[in-house]
Amino acid sequence: MTGRDAAGLAALGIDIGGTKVAGGVVAPDGTILATARRATPGASVGDTEDAIAAVVEQLVAGHDGELVGVGIGAAGWFDRTGDTVLFSPHLAWRNSSLRQDLAARLERPLWVGNDADAAAWAEYRYGAARGADLALMITLGTGIGGGIVLDGRLRRGSHGVAGEWGHMRVVPDGRLCPCGNRGCWEQYASGTALAQTAREVAGTSRAAAGRLLERVDGDADRLTGEDVARAAAEGDALALELVTDVGEWLGQGIADLAAILDPEVVVIGGGVSMLGEMVLGPARDRLERALPGRGFRPGPRIVVAELGPQAGLVGAADLVRKEVTEGTA
């Protein structure tokens, strides 16, 4: 297959999260032509790979002659080549040879890498970061992930783990993070942070958290970030305060990133981004106050992602198409 042939073909994208394996057949213009999904059996490497293969087989059945390859984005830290998953906090991979294992089963060109990297590429190609010379993606969900697109190329870093913004240490000796350190950014600006702060408030003053506690039958331990987000959307004063706090932490972190990287645009994705201006407004305000050299230099635009939860599979599909087109797959 020539590069020109590959550029005009659909590709299959797979997005692997802690709860589901989602797949889609993606046209060259980013349109999703078909989808499939399975639950993620995260405790077992073999079972997770079985789920991936099942999604691929289901989608290939209807599009076999049209697919240039399979792109796979997964929650985890990859080496620079994408061959090995070094570590995944919510899945069983530990120094696992994911590309080799899947190549033997799928027998197709593969791109394998971090899901937030794939989402960043999708937003650069088809979404909120189109045309930017330096774009950063920040995914706000259970934690914080991200990706870098510079001069039209996805940048993975020297060891493959660039863009793990969530593990910048922002509070010395702060909350314990699953990565093993304390005070990481994602412990203060994520869905997990929303839930934890809400539970802390409820433990101190049940009266202040009364409307939130009504959602979980009075059991503060059951409060989730989704509960707080829904309450904020409905105008609950405490929930709005907690969302604003997350937004301010988000803006502070972006100011720190801007001091180092000077991006043109920062795209905010993930579940927390669904709150829109409730979280982005405070982030912009904090960025304006915290940007080094403020008043004498421009800062980045902060925008919400356009492709939503499908960005990861769209980006992964386009990345395998790109590799085949350029002859690097």
C-alpha cells in the first residue's frame, strides 16, 4: 500500500480506559463511521488484550478492506517507541510489551501510545487546537493527563512520558497521589479532587454539605466528582464553590506550564471539562493573575475540547494512518 492510498482510507481507533474499551472506524476527515465497546477487565493483562481484540474483530467485520491499520490509546505511561507500557495506574500493565502482543494477534499496522497523547493529536487535527504551532492538551477526569503537539508533531519526550502534568507537585507534603508522591496537581484539579474536597467538607459540617449529602442518602463516603458536578450545574452553592476551587487550581497549573512552554492554546478535555465556563472561567482568571510577566506578555488561550470523549479513538486512528502514510509504521 502506498502512502497516498493509506491517506484516503479509514483507520480503526481504540481508546482503553479503566472501565471500557471503546473502538471506532474513523474516516480521514475525522468522522466516526462505526463504534463498538467492551468492559475493561483491568485486573488481567490477558483479559484486557482479549477485550481489545474482540472490539477490533467486531469493527473489522464490516470494514475489513477499508482499514489502513489500528491505533490504540491507553491510560498509562509508555516508552518512547510505544512498544512497552511502563506503568498504568488503573490497569494491570507493568513493563508490558503491548505492541508485540497485539501485533501477533491483530496482524495489522499498529500505533500504540498514551490515550491523552491521542486526544491531543485529535484536537490538533480536527478540533479546538487546529493550526496551533504549540498546543497543550489537559485531560481532567479521575486524574490529569495531557499531550503536546509542536510544529505539527506529537511530542512524547525523551522517554515517552511527556505531558503527565497531573504529577507536578504543587503542594509540598499535600494529598497522597496514586503515583506515590504527595501534593500532585491532579489531587487538587480533577474529578477526584472535587469528590475528596466534598467529602472533607461533609465530614466537617454536614449542614454545609446538606444538599450534596441528599444525593447519596447521607453517606459522605459515596460522594463522587460527578455528584458535585451535577449539583454545581443545578446551582448548589457549595458545589459551585468546589468547582471554582478546581478551576483556580487548573489556572495556576496552566500558568506554571506557560512559564516553561509558552503554548499558543491549552485545550481542556475529560469529564470535568463538561462543566464548561464554571471551571474554565476561574481558570482564566487565575491564569491572568498568576502568569509570569503578566501585563507584558501574552498568555495561552484556554478552550474546551471539541471532540469530547471520542477524541482518544479519533486521534489514535489518525496516528496509525499518519505512520502508514509516512512509511514509519
